[in-house]
Amino acid sequence: MILIIILLLPIITGFFLLLLRNPATVRIVALTSAIANLLLTLGLIISVPATTYTISSTHFMGTQFTLGYDGISLIMLLLTNLLFPFIILSGFTRSHVQIPVLNFLILFTQSSLIGVFLAQNAFLFYIFWELTLIPVYFILLLWGGENRRAVTLKFFIYTLTGSLFLLFGIIYLFTLTPGLHTTDFSAFNQLHIPAATQTWLFWILFIAFAIKMPVFPFHTWQPSTYTMASKQGVMILAGVMTKMGIYGALRFLFPIVPQGVLYWQNTVIIMCLTGVVYASVIAFRQTNIKRLIAFSSMAHISLMAAAIFALNYYSLQGLLFQVISHGVTIVALFYLVHLIQERTGTLELPQMGGLKHVAPNMAILLLMVVLGSIALPLTSGFVGEFLIITGLAKQSIWIAVFGGTTMILGAIYMLYAYQRIMLGEPNPNFVKIKDIRALDYFILVPLIAIIFILGVYPQPILNLVEASVTSMQKLLIPANEVISLLTR
């Protein structure tokens, strides 16, 4: 029963918000709902074993409304319900129009994301996958920045294209199930699909998830969308929604087309690492700090995607740990970027400089988040990327070298950006800028604490995903034997 409460609490609260008119009341109710969902999630992780919960009988396309979770789902659920209180809190002082509608859309997004991560049926998964697009589309369109109509349309077309690939894959798998056809993951996982079929079906499914992450060359919607998006919009996109693609790849590809995964393993790793180097180089050339962080996020996500296909214990553990680490770090980064924009009126690095003289506390907090982003030891980013690169090294030392460029190039462009923003002579235009407010501390200090606590003591997260990592590896053992026979 706790799963259905976690799923429905945000959306029910969201509809209730539409009846309220006082902005302060709307925000407090929305925040209370998000915090309650976080507490329920933490209670679930601590006390309840992995299970499923079925609340209806078979209906359209053999679909059951079945919710459940394993270690992978719990990581995604924890990330979602951990970040949404901060996303809602970040809008407390900003003067928005239609505050009830905005918070309704944010909570609608939260419920849809939870549905994606808890669905035990592919058709139900697809419904929630599509539902996430609706509120985010309106958040971008109504509260976005310059060129929001064109950029939002591009985002919508890309995402919808990926969804059509996913829908085709689900329908095809549905036709393969025996007897009374079904779309339950348990039935899909038991299919014995010929190796030749898996080699093309792999791409049908993978493209859908690659667009959502995104990885090279399916990334072109991301930089402009992140740059245009509002503060809360970009925090949702970068912090949580990119992880939908990672989750989908783990949930569909490993158990359903394992031979396809192994067949295209090296191709996809090369594609992902190309994205790592490409995004890192392009990030260094950016003068817009928000666009720079967008490419930085793409580089980190590309490394995480490569980790999926390294297919060993270290890479998969590092990937799932990095899901939490990257989500927390990127949300903190984008929040700080918007604080800087609100105070200076610009996102252009050449127009900044010397902010530490008027906002020393902001300079300290930004430095801490930047250190987490560049994977400094004793930060969560270091733990995740060290495990991922160790896993890549087991695949190939050269693959690990290219993967490691994320840390090297990331340190160069992030520290360079920090220098341009905070150091140097004080800009006379910024003399009256105010430093961090009390609300900013409530958002940034907990996020920074998570970055450093997980960097020092990562074991709780690693324990949470241990069983799932082992299970994923076991799925690939029979497929590996088939690939070996085919290539002799």
C-alpha cells in the first residue's frame, strides 16, 4: 500500500493546489507533500523488502496496474523524492505568475516519474513515460526564457520520436509473448528472442533511451533546452529526467535483449565516449555559464551510459552510485547559476568577475559544488567516477583513458569558469549585489552535505544496489555464451 501512496500523493496534492489562491500556502503545501514522500521513501528503503503490488486485474494489452521495485528502482525513487523538495523550495522567493499551476505541474511531474520507476509492466511504464512529457512541456513553454517556443518544440519532437521507438519495441515484444499476450516485464524477461532479432531490436529500444539521457549523437535538443529552461525546469530535467533514459536501458536491454547488448557493446561504448570528449571540449569553449554546465552534464551522462555497457561489477555499481551523485550535484550547480544570474543580470562569463568580494559565502558554496562536479577525492563524484573508470579499465585500458577525460577536462573548464565568475578584480557593476540568503542556505547546505557525506561514506548506496548489480551480470552470462558460439 505504501507504493500507491508514494505514487499518488504528489498528484493528489497537485490537484488540491489548484483550489488554493494564496501563493505562500500553495508553496508550503507543495513542499510538505514532497517532504512527506521523501520520508515515506526512506521508510520504504529501511524497512520493506523488494516486492510488487497489484491492484487490478488484466485488461487492455494484458496490462496489470502493478507496482514494484528492486535496488535500481529504489535508487531512482530515492533520487526523485530527494530532489523534489529542493526543486519546490527553490521557487519560494521568486515571483512567478500562476503559482498554483506551476506547483501542480511540478508535482504532476514527480508522480509521473515515480510511476516510471515503479511500473512492473511495459505498457504502464510507457504511459508514465509519456505523462512526464506533458507537465515538463508546459513548464518549459510557460516559464522558460528566450526562444522558449522554438526550443520547447524541438525538445517535444525529439522526446516524442524516442517515445515512438519505445512504443514500437513494446508492441513487438507484446506480439512475441505466448498465449494471451501481455506486456508484463516478467513475461518479456522470459522471452527467448533469436540473436539476429536482438541485434536490430536493441537499437529500437536503445535509441528511445539514448535520446532521453541524452548521449551523442542524440543530444542536440539538450544544450538549448537547458539554457532556455527556468530554474525549476532545468533542475527537473538535469537532476531526474535524464536518469529515465539510464533506468530504461537497465530495465529493458539487459533482461530482454542481452545478446544485442553484448553484440553492440563496443560500438555503444565508443559512441558514448565520443560524447564524453565532444561535450567536454565544447563546454570549454562556452561563454554562457548555463550552457557550459549543460555540456558538462552531457559529458557526465555519456560516461554513465558507457558504464552500462562495460558490463562488469564495478562499472554498474559506479553507474548507480553516480545517478545519485550527479543528480544532487547538477541541481546544486544550476541553482547557484540562477542565483548568479538573478544578482548580475547575465550568464556571460566575460561580463563577470570578482563576485567573491561582494558575495564571499556564495563563492565558498559554489567552490564546494564545483569540487564535487570535478570528482575531487572525498566527494561523491569521485566515488562514482572512480568505480566507473575502474570498470571501463576492465573492458580496455584505452576506454578507461578516454573515460577519464571527463575528470581531467571537467576540472579545467569548471575551475576556469569559477575563476571567471568569482576571482579577479571586483566588477563596479556588482557593488550592490547581495550575498546568500537564508533560503539559499536551506537548499545548498543539505545538497553539499550529501556530496561530501557520500564521498566519505558511500556504503549505504552501494549496499542498496548490490543485489541488482549481481542480477544484471547473471542475465548476461547465457547471452555471452551464445555470442561466443556465433563468433567462432
